[in-house]
Amino acid sequence: MQPRTPIALAALLTLALAGCADGTTDTTAGASGTPSSSSATAPTAPSSPVTSTSAAPNVGDTLLVFTRTGGLAGTNDRLVVRPDGGWTLTTKSGSKEGKLTAAELAALKSTLDQVGFSKLPKVNDNSNVADGYTYSVSYGGDQVVAKDGAVPAALQPVINTLNSLLSR
């Protein structure tokens, strides 16, 4: 019975570790379970956008950057609006581009100018909303982050306007 003990222990340990896996499958793993040399880089999300969320666009090329993350579906939406009204929306399902009409751009700029970004608290996260969104708006050199339930009243019209652009 002694020779079977190490094999049984190894099989039990393997099953226990497999039960702790996060549910993702590495289809590039070899027969030994170790990743093949082609998977040496970190995995990326399917349909990930070409643009990086960590790299800020050139300030001169950008009017504002709006992100909406979280929610029940775990969204990760990023909207970049350029001074000419052109916009790029990046979501989990891909990217698309468009252009605001002159009236839409004027209304957005007016709303943004009325907010007074430099006077708003930079972080507004005192919220207990389950599965709520976290919003980030970068405009005029300032960035304001707010969670559902803690969005400053002055920022709400901007969030509403930008959310409507996300639904295009």
C-alpha cells in the first residue's frame, strides 16, 4: 500500500488546486499544464480596445475623457471627446467613433463650463450603492471621480449628458 500513497496524495492535491481555479481556461497550456512559450505575455480581455485606458490622450487633442465602470454587468466604458466634437467610445464589445452636432457640442461645453471642475471634490466615493457605477470625468486639466449615490449635484448634469452619449 505504500507505493500508492504518493500517487493518491498527488491526485488529491491536483483536484484540490483545480477546485481553487478562477474558472478561466488557458487554451495555450501544454500537456503538462504549464503555459506554452506563446503565452508568456499577460492575457488580455477579449475584444479589448486598441487604445489603452492607462495612457492619457494628448491634452490638446482631447476636450474630455469620461469613464464609467462597474454596475451589475461590470461595464468598462471610456468616451473620449475631441474639441471638434469627434468622439471615440470604447466598451467591452469594441470601439466606435462618431461626431457630435454643433448644437450637441455647444450644449456639452456649456454644461461643462457651468460645473466648475476646479472647485469640485476630486474623489466622491462615500456611497453604499450596491452594483453602482464609478464615473471619472477629466476636463480642463482636472479629474473628478464619483460613485453612484455620491455624485455631486453640480456634476450630475454632465454625467447625465455623457451617459446619453454612451447609449449611442
